[in-house]
Amino acid sequence: MILGYARVSKDDQNLDAQTDALTDAGAERIYADTITGTARKRPELDRMLDQLREGDVIAVTKYDRLARS
């Protein structure tokens, strides 16, 4: 299964471009956070990682959406 993860840093930013790209890439489930990348706790990222199973693929539109360093 392809799992997608999208993130924006601020409430006034839009996730649509990321979620559209993830859908186009075949993501069957998309998890999205509106939280700064420096935050230690990202609820949807944690939820996605809990759902991750052997053979699954994580898709992001840019690496910095997933991790800062």
C-alpha cells in the first residue's frame, strides 16, 4: 500500500497541491499535519507510522515535508 504524508507549517497554508500530487502518485491513504517541521510531535505522522506495514511505501511531495534534517 502507498501511504502519503503531507504537511504545512501554518493554518493559512493549503494542503491541496500536496494531497493532489499524492493521490496522482497512487497514495491510498493520506495523512496530513498542519504543524511546523521542527515540532517533535506530529499526530498524523505518528498515526501513519503506526499503520505502516511491511511492504508499504511512504510517499511525500518533498523530503522536507517529512523531516527537517
